Amino acid sequence: MCIKRKKPLYNRILLKISGQSFQKKNTSMFGIDILSIKRIASEIKVLLECGIEIGVLLGGGNLFRGYDLKQRGLSNVISDQIGVLSTVINSLAFKDIIQKLSVKTCLMSSFPIGNITEIYNYEKAMDLLSNKYVVIFSAGIGNPFFSTDLAACLRGIEIQADVVLKGTKVNGIYNCDPEKHLPSKMYKLLSYDFLLKKELKIMDISAICLARDYKIPIRVFNINKMDSLMRVVFGEKEGTTVM
Ligand code: UDP
């Protein structure tokens, strides 16, 4: 139930959830952690009850990432195609769990996958979002050599979201990798150009350029932190904003 009285900062969001958020806490174990999905799905349900319109786009890094498969000898295109399919697998698990919470949901993918998902359709997505469906965009942009960060910015711009929220396992964007260097400083606010110049590797460069060109803000935050999603949407201090 929505208990916030403040006005939300955003009315329509594109929430990108990195695959790592679907991984068991404190392990590097691959697979899907159902409990993590359940927690995130219930936070999304509360936002929906607050009147927020929500598109969700999932990564696949908890299953397969193109880069890792390429390192292990698979060809570029096949590696990325496997990565793309892993985003569909995550999306199916997410759809099942959020539907069990009685949330109206539609799962779309960038290319036809038989009767497992619907194919992405801009008009239908817009209509469903206005009718309080959570629309899940799977399969990235459907092409190898891209990432789900780019897909999130692209879909965010298409659906006229107010922001792209990148939910990940770090609290925001740091001046250096907080897992490797101590102390490190977290930025609250950054410009697209500063981020591009610094090459901080938090996001794919093409995604940042697209967001900059279409002036859609990006917020990077730790989705594994309880209620962080709600705090971000209601304008409380959380994560890093790029604009
Ligand atoms: N991918 C791709 N095209 C896309 C989106 C994703 O080729 O449009 C592949 C790419 O290999 C990537 C993998 O799918 O490594 C999983 O996506 P991503 O790495 O963005 O997931 P995340 O790190 O956010 O979990």
C-alpha cells in the first residue's frame, strides 16, 4: 500500500534491473535468486499503487554475459545472442513473480519468441503503461554488440519516461571502483559529459550518449537496499543522478 504523501519526482519510469541484482547476496553464484526477485517485485507493486507508471527492463548478467562467453572462445554474435536470451529467461521469472502479486503485466521482447512473449509494440506499450500495467521489455534491443543499458535508455526515451533508473548492486557512481579501491567517493550529481570523459565503466558509453542527446536523466542506485526504489522515485537522497 502506498503511504507516501509527498509528490513523486517521476510519473513514468523505466527501471533497468541488472542481472546481478537477481544473484544471491554475497555470492558470485550464477542463477536466479527468487527471493531477490520477490522483494523487488513487491517494491514495484507499491510504486504502482502510488500511481507511478512502470516499464521494466532486465539484464542477463546473472546467467550469461556476451563478454564472458567471448573470452571463453565463443564467437561474438553467438555470445551476445546467448546473453540476449538470458534477459528473456530473467524476464519470464520476473513476470511470473510479479503476476502472482496480482499486478497486471505484459512481457514484450524485441524479436518474436513464439508464444512465450509478445513482440515489442510501441503503441501497445504506451497504452498498457497508461492503464497501470507493468510492461517488461526483454531481449535488449535484440541485436548483438549492444547492452541492456542502451536498451533501457532507448525504451525509456520511446515510452517518454521521466527517468531511466539503473538498479544495480552498488550505491551509485564512484570516482573509482569501490570494490577495488578504498577510499572512494560517490557522486550525487554528474553531467553526461563528465561521465563520458571519466570513462567510469558504470554504463555503456552508447547508452550515456543516447540519454544525453534526448535529455533523459539516469539515476544509478542500489536496488538491493530495502526501499531504495521508493526513495529514488520520491526524490529522497539515494544514488547518483546523471543529467
Ligand atoms: N545483449 C546484446 N544486445 C542487447 C542487450 C544485451 O547483445 O541489446 C547481450 C550482451 O551479450 C550482454 C548480455 O546480453 O552481455 C546481457 O546483458 P547485460 O550485460 O547488459 O546485462 P546486465 O549486466 O545488466 O545484467
